[in-house]
Amino acid sequence: MRYLFMALLMVCLFVPQAAYAASKIVFDGRVYTRQAVDRTDIMTQAEYTQGRETLENWTKLIAVRHFPNVADPKEMAAKLVDVLYAQNPEAKHEMVILEDGNDVLMDFITWPSNKTYLEFNVHRYRKVEGYKGLISYQFAYRFTHTTPKFLKQFIQNKESWKKLMMDVAFPIDFE
């Protein structure tokens, strides 16, 4: 056991801080750890969860995506609206266009067909210097509580998360 501790200590001391920092994101005072990086012909994405949550059981999720072949944030947000309504025609969304149309923030609440949870999402599509196409930031929150007290707190959190997402610039690291 002592040797395991020493080995872990050595790794922590000698792993470059940049590598450590790239695998973590701080949002709303919470630390999220990168769980996966996926690449397709359409996009590259890195997904982050908090604490011991995984991509299978998360309650809060951060994602950073790169869409190299899409140049218009409004077009990308419109595509997401189409996907949202195809999956859930009853969902509602709000969209805010920032900075001369080069930055779009969209939020919505959706749920699976079995209605086992609700999921609040905020997506931000923007042009980022040094990247062809668009970068997307996502914050998602899954919940099952619907008591009046919880919903009042959720509405406050929702507005806070949207404001935070308007200014966020998560690290872009797909390594």
C-alpha cells in the first residue's frame, strides 16, 4: 500500500500542470473531469462530469465541441432546434444572438419518452480564433424533483447558468 501511495505521489508531482488542467473544467464553482473525447466526420467533442458521475449516470455535464464545417452559429442553433423538436415536439426553447450573430446562446428543457427525468440544456455556439468553423459549449442538468421549492430554486439556478454560459470560454482540448 505504501508503494502505491508513493507511485501516486510521484505521478502527481511530475505530471505537467497543463495536462492536468486540460482534463478539468470549473463551472459554477464545481470541478468537472473529462470522461471522453469522440471524433466523427461532423464534429469532435470532449465530455466532462463532476465527482464520481460518469457518462452513464451524470446529473451535470459539460461538453466542448468543434464543428469545423459549420460557419454560422445561428444555423447550428437552428439545426439543434430541429433535432429537439423531432425528439420532443412539446419542448420549448429560448435563443439569444450575441455579438453581431457570431455567438448564439440557446437553452431548453427536454425529457425522454418515458419521462423519468427532465434535462435542462444551455448550448453556446461561437466562432473562436484559431478554429475553422464553430466551437460549442454545453451545460446540461438532469433532475427528477418537481416540488414547488425545488422548482423555485431551479429557476434561479437556470438563470444563473445562462448568464455564466454567456461569458464562458472553456478550454478546447481534444487530446
